[in-house]
Amino acid sequence: MNKNTLGSLAVVLVGVAAFGTMLAFYEQPTACPCNSSSSPNPWYPCIHNPCPKVTLTVQSYRINTPTNLTLNILNAGAFPKALIAYYVKDSTGVQFANSNWSGPTIPPAVAISINILIDGRAFTFQTGMSYTVTIVDSTYDQFAFTTS
């Protein structure tokens, strides 16, 4: 074999070895966990797929007593939502807070009824009045609903 053939053969062998090494260590980019920007594997990029958004919607409401409002809430998202607090504000801006509430967990695609209780000191529920109910879940997302 002459020198030109050996040189070309060496270049081809190095190229094949490099390509084979890249294929051996190739890994698909991985998706990041929700609410995270770091990849589980630091050598490979992180694909930022949007995390599924959980949406709570009020299907109906009913004032039961001056201190009790029932909301029929649908979890239109893909994951269960654990409710941990609620705040009720009347049309004048007076607010009642229950920040230590052990509310229900709403499964995906399920509607449940929950009772919103207030103490009746700052204000009371009255038919025909407007109220804003803000519900907080275990990830501290807030969902505000207005009754009228």
C-alpha cells in the first residue's frame, strides 16, 4: 500500500470511529419535570414541554345560609387538585379568610360540591349580592370565582 492510500484509510477509520462513538453515547433529549428547568441528565438538553395546566371552574353556586355558600367545582385539568385555603370578598372589599382549610382533593375531570363557610362577623352572604371566592391549592395556584 502506498502512503496516500494509508492516509485516506486512516482518515476514514478515524471518522467511522468518531461516528460510532457518537452513536453509542447518543441519547434523546429528556423532558424536564414540571416546574423545573434542570434536566435529569446534565449531559443532554432539556425539552421544555409545557406542563399540563390545571383549571378549576365553577359550574354553579348556591347561597344556603348567611354563612354558607356551596360551589360546584369542576377540575378540568389532568391532575388531582388538593384545596388548602379560601378567601371570600364582598362587593365593598371586606374579606373573610380561611387559610388553614383542609379542603377536598378533586380528581381530574370530576365535579364536586364544596361548602364555603364564613363566620358572619365581617359580612354575610345575601342573595343578589356579588362575592369573589378565591380558592388556593397545594401548589399555591389561586382560582378566583365571582358570584352575582
